[in-house]
Amino acid sequence: MTMTAALLVTLAGGMWLLQTGTAATTEASTTAVRTVTQDGAARWQALLQRAPDNRYALAQLGLARLAAARVSADPALYTQAQAAFDQVLAVDPRQIDALIGQGMLALARHDFAGALVWAERAAAVNPRRVDVLGIRVDGLVELGRYDEAVAAAQAMVDLRPGLEAYARISYLRELHGEIDGAIAAMQAAVDAGVPGEERTLWCQVQLGRLYAGRGDLDRAAATFNAALATAPTYLKAEAELALVDAARGNITQASARLAPVVEQLPIPTYVIALGDLYHAEGDEAAAKAQYELARALQQLNAAAGMDVDLELARFLADHGDADQRTEAVQLARRAYATRATIHTADVLAWALYRNGDAYAAWPLMEEALRLGTQDAHLHLRAADVARAADLPLIADDHALTAYTINPTLKPRQ
């Protein structure tokens, strides 16, 4: 997609942040992440024991299961959430919270077209629910319909400026290469959130990652530590601190910090990162164990109804043998066929390159760069693909861009 003039004005001029919401403020929790999962599920289960036909309570129980899955990365909770939503909608097809829950579940399972269908059904019941617009923004982004996603995000701000809208604006700005604007929007999201709540902590982690992506490791670490100051058990912030350690060259410290996180929160991204750290330390047996765990986790995710083609393709392209790299191309082609985004184009290009077909990879890599995304790793991959496709000047340009974006980026070995 090419950016329209209107979008350029919006992104460069910061129009999305002219309206500001009133930040909700409460005393921050200093002992644990505060989410609806801590007492929400038990509360709704207790209510359902007294009133088993309470459709609202059942829908809320499903939403609590989804929130728990977000924190714990347990894919079985998706099945439990779906059972609750299905039960509600079988009796009341217009129950708004169950419709929204189905949309959120579809997003979690990477069924982005399905998420849009659920958003449309929910909007038919109540078009002024901001979470309905949020589902629509996320689905449109993940289907590569970026102009429509921008319009939907603007509608979110117009309806209710706040954390949900600002976080999505930040991501759209990031995709379009507006890192300063992305940081400003994510900071606005953090400021609009309740300290200690999981969604606020998540925004703090995303803010720290934006800083890390441009090589500002001190500010990134400070942001992650700020999240941990309000919620010492928030493992995602601890994991990101480990990645900051790695970026600083402290590999042993990074693996020591990340290993206990992975034991408690085995998210494939962090499991693979730990494997890479072990590989950098020369412990190939430990690295292999983490890579095998990552693939097993993706198989569990797939069994729970999640589409993991894209994630598995990236993993196999980077860590697989010759046969698995061929499988990576097949998986990436399948993902690209269903959602032609800059990310699916990037993964397919990389899989083709790793499979020895740089000439087929390069047009896809150009497609992955079409929004002007300022991602150092993306430009470094583009440099590798261009060089293999006999485009040395273009390769040099992308390598320079990568190290300009993030001066702390380590050269490929």
C-alpha cells in the first residue's frame, strides 16, 4: 500500500493525538499484575452457580478466560472461552459481550477475516462500543488493509480517546516508519491506563520495545523497569530486559535472566530467543532443546485452533534443516495467500532466500518494505536478500539503513 497524502499529514502532524482522554488513576499494585483473571473468573463462576442462565455472566467468564490466556499463554483457555461464548450465542445471538469475545478470540487465533465478521455482527448490535472498533482495526491491519485500519483507528479516537485507541495508533505509525509518533502515541496509551493493570503494562513493554528498536537501550531498560516497579511479577517486562542485556553484549546475563521467565511463560518468541542465546554461548544441546520446545508449543497452539503458519515459517527458515526450510516456504506461501501483509511478504521472502531462491525473494522483500517501516532487522534481511540477488548497491543501502536505525544492532555472523 502506498501512503495517501491524507495519511502522511495525519502521521507527520500528529493529528491523532490532538484529542486526549482523561487518564484513569488508581493506586498501583506493587505485588502482582492486576487483571480480571485474578478474581474475575472465580467471581463469574460463583455467580453462574447461583444463576446458571445468566448470559451476561457467562459471556464475562469467557472474556476472563481470554484475559487469562493473554497472561499465561495457555492455549487451552481459548477453547474454554469459545465454549462460553458459543453457549451464550446459541440462546441470544445478539449478546454483545459474547460477540465481542468471539472477535477477540478470532484475533488470538489469527483468524483475522473471521474477526472482522464478528466485529460486523457486534457493530450491528452496538456500533458505539470502542472494543468493536478495536477488533476491526486489528483485523484490518493483519489482513494488510492499512488505509481502512487507519480510518478505523481514527474512528476509535473520535469515539473514545484512550489507551485502546492510542496503542493501535502507535502500531500504525510504527508500521509507516513514524517512530517518534509511535513512541508519543504509546506513551499516551500508558498515561491513559491504570497503573499496574495488564493492558497498561503491555503498553509499557511495547513502548520499551520501540526505544530498543532504535538502539536507545537505556531508555528501553528504564521503561521495562518502570513496569516491573508497579508489577514485579510481569514476566514480559523481565523477558524484554533480558533482550536488552543481549543487545548490550551481556549474553550470559541475558540467558540467566530469560531462562526462569521461559519456565513460567513459555511463549515461542521467548523460547526461541533463549535458544539463540544458548547458541551464542556455544551450548548447542541447550539451544536445540529450546528450539524443539518452540516447535512443540506451536503444535499445541495449532491444536487449540490457532493459525501458526507464519510463525512456524519464520522459525523453520531460521532454524530448520534443508527439508524444513522447504516446509517454511510452503507455510509462508499459505500465510501470504490468506493475508498479504508486509509481515507475510517479509517471511515469505526470507524463507525463499534461506531456501536458495533470492531472485524470487527480492520482489517480496520490496513489498515488505512498501510502508517505509523503520525496522532495523527488516532492513538487514533486505540487505542479505539483495546481496544474494546480485543487487550489491541496494544491499549496501539497506545495511546502512539498518545500522542507522539501530546503531546497537549486531552484525550477522
